[in-house]
Amino acid sequence: MVIEGTADIHANAQASSDSDESALVRDAKALDEGAWEEIFNGYYARLCTFLRYRVGDASAAEDLASQVLVEAVAGIDRYTYRGLPLGAWLFRIARNVSSDYLRREKRNAKAVAEASAEFEPPQPYESRGDDGQLMLALDQLTSEQRQVVVLRFFSELSTADTASAMGKSEGSIKALQHRALARMRKALIAGGSSA
């Protein structure tokens, strides 16, 4: 009997959450300022975190997070609520925006290198303390593994939201996460023994 009551409470909470999310999407489609403020407050910092780890530049990440929200406003009419949080859609936009940014940066890298004759290289990760060790460990991952780690642990998305944002199954996300954490653990242990 207690188990049935718990299931009912969970089902009611999920239904309430779904209706809240559905109402938020409806209000956002009507370009309601309050809805967009709620979306901004709920997702901007998390988008910045994801994008910072994706592109490696905090300032560019803030610009890209703003671009994600601009594209979300422009494309909200095409969005269809299917029971997944709006955040999964926003992180998919963020992934696409950051991929475009990284492609542009790669094309411009040669021109930038030639233009900056007195370039001072950035401080190596090794001299940045714990953050540097984490970045070195993240550098050991494949692009997909890095995305999973950043979305799951830095942007605090659920497995389902991460799967939706990356266009993969939850099982694939769990496998990528498992392999990524094992590889990071190995890199951190190796880095700790060389210090």
C-alpha cells in the first residue's frame, strides 16, 4: 500500500512538472517576458558552463550562451514540447552553436597566428592547480566523452536530457560516461604520481 502511494505521489509530481514545462513553453511561444526570464535564470549559467568547457574560453562562452538564447527565441515556434525539459533543446542548440564557433576558429587559426607576431602563450594547465589537472584529464577524452562529462557534471543535466541534447540513447550516454570517468580517473592518478 505504501509503495502504491509513493508511485502515485511520483506520478502526480511528474504530471505537475510536465504541465509546468508545457505552460512555460506555451508562454515562451507567446513571447511572454516572464517565461523568457525564467528560462534565462534557469539555463544561462549552465549553458555558459557547458560552452566554456566546450570552447575553452569563458568570454566566448558567455557570447555563445547569449546567441543560444537568441536562437531559442527565434526558433521557439518550431519547438514542440514532447515531455522532455526545454533545457535539452537549449543544450542541443548550444552544441550546434559551439560546433559552428569551433569550425570558424579552426579556419581563422592560421590567420590569427600570422597576425600575432608577439604572441604570449597561455599558462600551461600544469601550473593552474586542480583546475589544470581537471582540464588535462578532460583533454584525454574523446569529444563525445568530454561533452557527456560537461553536460552531466558541470551543467548538471540528467542522463535523459544529455541524451536528448546529444541525439543519443540513454544507454549510449551511460556507456560514454562510464568510459570517460574511467579514462579521467586513470589520467588523474597518472598526473598525481608525476607531481
